[in-house]
Amino acid sequence: MLSVLFGSPLREKILLYLMECGEAYSLELAKNFAASLFGVQNQLRRLEEAGILASRTVGKTRLYSLNPRYFLRTELEALLKKGFRALPEEEVQARYRPRRRPRRPGKPL
Amino acid sequence: MRRMGLEELAQHTYQGLKARGIEVTLSGGACVSLYTKNAYQSSDLDFIRGLAVPIGEVAKAMEELGFTREGRRFLHPRSDFHVAFPPPPLTVGEEPPGEAREYPVVSPGGRRPVRMISPTDCVKDRLCGFFYWNDRQSLDQAVLVALARKVDLAEIAAWAGRERMRDRHAEFEAALAEKRGAPRGKKAATESKPGRELPSHKERAAGARPI
């Protein structure tokens, strides 16, 4: 859908995921989209270098998000939101609904 | 050989790139250091290049100026500070800044100009860090610049409104008022009058106030 515009299907998925879910780390994205970790890290690096993404470290994990200071942030988010609404519901549930609420230690899955 | 401080490294980088036809503008924390005479000490210099200038061209020029590249940073053997080139364009929040210009900077190497964002845009730039990252250091730096330099507070308030950050801007106003000694909750008297940022004709004739 937007992959030609963004240059690759994986880049489109990463951007849609970060727009919808807020933050993610590279292994989370690689597992979620069954992509290679190297490929995901490569896309994240390029997007961060362009100022589109920003990252911060939590412990040893680097978390990525859409850069709120990116000068086309409003326009990019509008594009991604419109693109996201066109995704099939099954794909949304399968790929874009990670658990974010807390889980008590020792509680069975 | 003398070590280069922040001011001299800014001059060396800016003048060297300019001589090679590359126009860059200093932004970020280094501007805070220069505008506040190091009340806040930045460790790096963020220069923004034009959209049409590829980073490879800048990197080649930086090598000629004696820098070595380490990832995204450029290191000089005579300085503990480093230089970086964040992606263009130059913006403050969602807007382009006002006109950047050359400000005279004084260092042990002499008085030479460096093109920088204005003090008003420097405050906006720091407030972006506070607005979007909740970074209190950025708020402190915005206050330091507003105290040290003439800034257009009315323009900053209007800009914060356009960024949909009026609440956060109120925190900046309160912090500034507190530093100026005004009681909390009341605006400092000077805040109703926007500060004069640009030099007068007399100052222009004599050269703007050096940093």
C-alpha cells in the first residue's frame, strides 16, 4: 500500500507499527513481522539518521518511536493513520496489538 | 599546541566549511553554551546543512579540516568537543526558524563569526526538548538563554500555541519568572514586553555584541 512510497514493505510495517503502538525495540519488530533482525536494525538506523525516528535506551534495550520533533511529523502521521485504517482487521489483530499492560511476576500466561 | 574549546571549534568548523562552499548553521545545545557564556556546557556542536548538501560532501570537507569520523560524530585531535550533522532541514518544532545569521564569536583564536540560530529560536529549540521529551534539562537551558539574551517572548508564546503546547509553555514562563525573582503565579513585569533580539543600528554599525 505505502511500501512503494516508503521504499520497502518492511519500512512501511515498522512505521505503521510505531505509529500505532508508540514504541518498539528491534527484536520485537523482527519477531512480529518475521523479518531478519539485521534487516530491521538496518531500517531503524536509516529512519533514525533521517530524523524520522528517535530512540532511547531502557536498561540495555533501545526503544524506537516516531520522532515528535520531525518536521513532517503531522503529515507523516496523517498518512500512516490513513494507511493503517485500510489494513485488514485480521492483520491489525495479529501484528499491531502487542500486550502493553503490566503483568505481575509469577502470574501464568 | 593550544586545545580548542567549544567557541574555537565552532569557528574552525564553520569557517572551514564556508571556505569550501558549504553553508551550515549551528543549532542545539552548543548555541545555549555560546549564548550563556557556558552557563550550560554542551559537549557537541550540531551543525545543520542545507537539504541539497549530501553528508558525503560535508564528511570530505571535515576530513580536510583535520577531523576524523567516528560513527555520526566528527572528532578533532585538538579538541575534546565533537561535531555532528543532524539531518536537515533546520526546524524548531514543526516550523522553520527565523532567519539565522552570523554572530561574532570570541575565542583564544580571535573574533570570528559563526552562523547560528537566533536566541529566540534557541529558546524554542530547547523548549522542543521539554515539550516532546519532557526533558527538564532542556527547560533549564531555555530559561538560561532567555535570561542571558534578549528574546522575543511574545513570539515564543505564539509559537508554543501553534505547537499545541500552551500548558507546557506556562511551565516555562513560571520557571523564567522564578529565576527572575517574580513570585510564582505572577508574570514578571518584563515578560509583557518582548525582549529586543536584533542589534540596533548603532550596534550593527559597531558589529553585533560578540558572544
